[in-house]
Amino acid sequence: MTKHYETPTVERRPAGALSRKDAAAYLSVSTRQLDNYASAGLIPRIKLPTVTGKKGVASKSVFRVADLDTFLASRLESSEAAE
């Protein structure tokens, strides 16, 4: 019996900003690696305030898709460099 797998549909250009988890998935890296990139200043991080009840105001990090694409483009290796 042959199994048929559905090809997952992936939105290639999500609009706006992505959560930390989604941004890491977009880059195919772990959230820890994404945090390392952001801490090193390689990818801008946007901190949005969130109200958390008794704790007051905290922040949630999001990443703009355009910044993630710029980061990827900056890491593109030419075929000449690989030879």
C-alpha cells in the first residue's frame, strides 16, 4: 500500500511581524539561535508591551519579516565563493 503525503502549504511572505517562535521557524533555526542573532545585533528585535495583570507590563519580542529577509540575503554565498 502506497502512502500519499500532502505537500504542506507554506505562506512564503507573511506580512508584518512574527513571534519569536514563528521567526525562528521562518529562518529554520532554534529560538535560542534567533535570540543569539538578535543579541549580537544581526537581526533587529521589536519589544511590544503586554499587560500581564498583577505583574504589570512585560514585553513580547517580535521580528519583522523584512528584517529576517534582509538577514537571509546578507548570508547568501555566491557560487564563486564556494569553489
